[in-house]
Amino acid sequence: MLLILLLLALPATAKALMDKQDQPVAWHISAAKGTHDYERGLYIADGEVVIKGGTTRLEADHLEFNSATNDAMARGHVLLISGEDTVTCEALTINLTTETGTIYDGTIFVQENNFYIRGQKITKTGKDSYLAQQASLTSCNTETPDWKITAKNVRVTIGGYGVAKHATLYARNIPALYTPFLGFPAKTRRQTGLLTPEYSLSDRKGFELNLPLFLAINRASDATLYADYMEKRGTKLGLEYRYILGSQSKGTLFFDYLDDQKIDDGTDATSDYSYSTTPDRTNTDRYWFRMKHDQALPMGWKAKLDLDVVSDADYLHEFKDGYTGFTNTQNTFADNFGRNLDDYDDTTRTNQLNLNRTWDTYSLNVDVDWYDDVEARQLNEDDTTLQTLPAVTLNTVYQRINRSDVYFDLDAGYKNFFRQDTTSALVNGQRADIHPSLYYPIKAGRYLNVEPSVGLRQTAWYSDDYTLSGEDESSGGFSHRELVDLNLEMSTRFSRIFTPGNDFAERIKHEIVPALEYNYIPDVDQDDLPFFDDEDRVARQNQVTWSVTNRFTTRKIKPVPLDRKTSVTSIADTPVNATPKTPETQVVYHEFAWVKLYQTYYFDDLTYYDDDDDDDDVTRYDIDKSFSDLSLESEFSPYNWLSLEMDVDWSAQDNQFTMCNTGFTLKDNRKDTVQFRYRYQSEESELVDVDPSETLYVKTNVVITPSLNAFISHEEDLYNNERVETSTGIGYHRQCWSMVLTYRDQPDDRSVGFFINLYGIGEFGQE
């Protein structure tokens, strides 16, 4: 029977771990039995001994504790937890005030990095620091670890770094590598130091080694410096800087610079460093600056800044991968800001400042947009790229007018258009646009929903003198346009619940939503109006669109996990008494299928406007057809191991598919996976501004053994009959280390990557 002998508040003035103030610490001792020598202030305890104080906890079979000096001696199944430290040993002596002492036949466990440091004699030299003699370190928790590093001595600071002298890496019991000095992380918090290097080998760059240095500047900011050595190209220097100014204010910026040893002047001698889709590159000064920033402003305003400036059109092709590559930058911005960069092959880069204020029923945006034409700047050509400096938009949500049955919304905006260089047709100017709409929703009977609406659009321009295609005279000054749009929407909803009562579902709800929508915009002559973007030409509409949407939702009863509260919700049209609501179960709903089929009928010819930048021409296309392509959109995921998506357009007039985007993913419990993606766009598409294309992507990952997997992926441009990329590799994963070997083959480059990770110590190589 456990006997609590001692529960004493000791008047110690010791400084407990993580306690930054000199305040007394109360030590509490419990044990099966014990004695107290009052003259010496010595407590002797045996059997399930526990002494606690501040953030320190010491457990042992036997303990001797001096309350006057706070010295402790423990032996037998000793466990010491002090702040971020965890030590197990056979015996130790320690002063609980200075947190210094000696550990015999002990192990230090660094939880953040999940590795162990073992030594016959370990000296605790400070609050978070240790010196281990005849030591070994590993992240394997087996008697015979897959890998370990032995050393004459190891110094380690928890929350910092460790240093091992005369270190030998063992693979099982076989010595594989010796080094007189080895540094490794033992971090539980941010701290300045070297990060894992990247290694790779490719045709364009040769051997590549990227060395990153992390700088913990302060609690609100940090940075990483990169020195990326490329055997054939030189050394690319990089900076990544991250900062937080408040709960809603933060930013991240990257900057890279390379004095390139290779150019592309269009000759055979430099063809290995060219790209077929970009112009010749003769510059050696190469750089890329990109940044995103969010800022909270007074009175509820918010600001967002996006910057993206690159030296040449080849740069993002060349540096897609790696720490400072396009892919990693894209992922960083998407994860931290929810905003992406333009695609790596887009030679017009977006730079934008957005000011936003949102109220309950409307929002106001002010945008300053600058689109950087990289090719025009690189080739020193005229830049007629359209800029908006600024653009102001006001939008209201769909809302009721007072207490009436009428609803409204409003879209309004003003844009100032600017071009660095102009032509007779591509000029500067301004545009103001306001578009209010009124809605009158009607419930016709129990099942039919009807909503007619009418909108009035007023647009006004002021522009420099411009010449339209095919005209000799110039126009300019003020111009305006008035449009009306009429819409009528009708829909209903049917549903039925099936009770299969099997493992797939207790119930399945099938919901069908048929809808009909009519749109009308009159044919208004706009040929003499200036053209800046698509809003300057509104095509006529006289059409009706039908659609049928099917949704399938399962209902299952599952046990509630012990650490979660029961949460039972209901589904429409489900009897209240269908399932007893008990604390032991929960109702789970899953929409496993969604299918929408729709098509448009045109009472008049289908009209499109297309802006052809090559000849400064805006062309109107009137397509003689009665029906649009029949479109199908669907998602299907009945099981965890299967997901399917498919969007297709089929032309009844041409009796062929004009568009197809489909893909599926299969996986099993072993984590074998098959991914398939197929995209097709016909040149017979009714959209005149869409280029034909056809691509195929396949990736397979096979788990050969619990530790070994192999993968291969291939992407093919079927339209141009050329390969985009083929990658293959193998991965080997153990409890405390892993290894990946990859080979990537692209038309412009080939590369081999090797990646090894000793868990807790670090990663070496590049995947």
C-alpha cells in the first residue's frame, strides 16, 4: 500500500527549470516509505519515490534529498524530467537548484527530434546542457539500432545543437564513416544554425550543392540564407525573410541572384542551355524577387501586397525545384497567404496592391495592378501591356430591400488604364461601370421556386484617340453604353431515402435538382467603343439553359471515440425516431457522388468577342448553332480507396467530345496508389480563344515490402506528340531512417537525386 510520508513545502530559494524569477520552489516528495533526519535536513525515501518542484520531476527506487542544499542522490530506475529534458539512468547525483550533477549509465531523450544520447557517464553541466563520455546517439529505439553514431565525447544543449568528437557512423555493427567532428541539431525551438544541405546532379547544372543557414533574428522574424553552388553555372545566392507584425499582419519575401556562367545566344554551342518556348537569353545577371504581405489597417481596412519580378523568361524554367525554386515558393505562399504566383511559364508576372474593407452587406476594393512583361523588358521591346492604376470596385451581397419581397445586388467599378507604350489602337483611358440588379423570388406551390430578375448596366469611357481595325479615322474622348439584362430561374427539388442497411450505408439519400434558366441581353452596337479588356464587349444573349443535378449522401452510425463528445445531427426528410441518439454512437454523413448535366439552347447565334493582340484587332464571332455542347460535371468517392472526377463536353453537331478532364486515384491499406489524369481540348470547341491540347499523366507507387516502395510517373503531351517528364525512384523506410533515390528525365534536362534521412539528426541529399 502506497504510503504518502512527506508532503512538505521546503523554503528553498532554488531556481526551477524554466522559472525565470528567483522565487522559492516547493518540493513535494511521495514514497512507499521513508525517514527524515531533522538535524541534517536529510530525507531518505524508498519505493516508488517521486519528488516534484516547478517543472522538474524525479522518480527512482531510492532517493536521498538534502533540503538545506537541494542536493539529491537517486538510484534504481531513475527518471528525470526537467523542462524539455528527459533522462533515464541507473543512478545520478544532482543539485536541484543549479541543475548540475552526474548521470551514470544513462540516456538523454530529445523528444522534438526523437533521438537518444547514451553514455556511461554523463555530466549535467547546466540547465539544458550535458557532456557525455564514451557516448552514442541514434533515433532507433531497438537493442541493435539500424544506425548509431559513437563518439569519444558528446556535448549537447537541448534547444540548441550538439557536437560529437571523433565520431563513427555505424550501420548496424559495421563502421561506415568516421569524422573527427560532427554537429547535429537538438532543437526544441527556433535557433540560428545550418540547415540540411541539398545535393543533386543534372545535365544543365552539373553537381549542385545548396547550403542553407537559418537565422533566428527575434521572436517575430527569421531568415534563411542560401549558397547554391552549381558546377556548370556558378553560385546562386538566396535570401528568404519571414516576419510577423501582428495577428493579421505578416510577410514573406525571397530574393535570388546568380552571375550565370552560361548564356543562350541561339547558336549550337549554347543550345544545351536554351528553352524552345522562350527567346534567346544573353544576360548573365539573373535574379528573382517575390514577396507577399498582409497588413491590418485602421477602421477595418486590410492591405495585401504581391510582388513578382524575374530577370528573364528562362529563369523559372531553370529553377523550378529546390529550396528557393518555383515549386517551394508557390507552396510557401499558398500555405501562408492563400495566394499563388503566376505559372512558371507565364512571362507576364502580376504585381498587385489591394486595399479592402468589408461591411455586413457590401465590400470595397482598391487595386493597383502592374503586369510585368518579362520578354518585352528582356528584349528591350515596346511594352503595350495593359496596367490598371488604380481599379476601384464596390460589390453588395444579395439582400432584401427593407421588408419587401424584392431583393437587389450591385456591382460597380472604376478603372484607370495605362500603357508604357501605346499604338493607334492600344491607348490609355478610364472606364466607369455600374450594374444594379433587382430580384423577385416566388414560391409557386410546394415544390417550384421561381426568381425573375432585371439588371441595368451603364458604362462610360474616356480615352485617348484610337483607331479601330479597318477604319481610317480616329476616335477618342467620352463614350458610353447602356445595356439591360433579363433573367428567369426556375428550379425544384426531389429526394428519396433508401435503407440498404449494409456496411456501405445505413441510409442513402438521393436528391435531384432540375433547373431552367433564361438569359437575355440585347444586341447593342459596340464596334466604335474603346477596348481595354473583356468588359468592354458584352455579347448578346438570348438563351435558355437546362440542368439536372444529382447528389447522393450516405448516413452511417459509428461508435464515438472515447476522447470525443457525441454529436448527432439530422438529415432532411429523415424520421426523427429513425436511430436512437445514444452517447455511444454518432451519425456520419458523406456525399459520395455529385453529377450535374446541363446544356444551353440559343435562340440567336452564339456570339463571342476575341482580342487578337498581333494586329490590335477585336473580332466578333457569330457562331450558327442552336445547342451548346452537352456538359457533364461529376465527382465520385464512395470509398476511401477510390476517388473519381470527370468533366466532359460533347458536341451533338460534330458527334464528338470537345473537352474532357478526367482523373482517378486508387489506393489500398498498404498505401499502394495509382493516379491517372487525362485532359483534352478539341480544336472544334465552341470557344474560339481556347487552344487545342491533349495531355496524359500517370503515377504509380507500389509498396514492395513494409520498408521498400517504388514509384514511377509519366506526363505526355499527346497533342504535340512529345514527352513532358518521366520520373522514377525507390524509397526505403525504417523506424529511424529512410532513403530515396530518384531519376528525372525532361526534354531539356536530366537529373539524379539522392535523399537520406537519419531521423533526429537531419536529411542529406535532395529528393
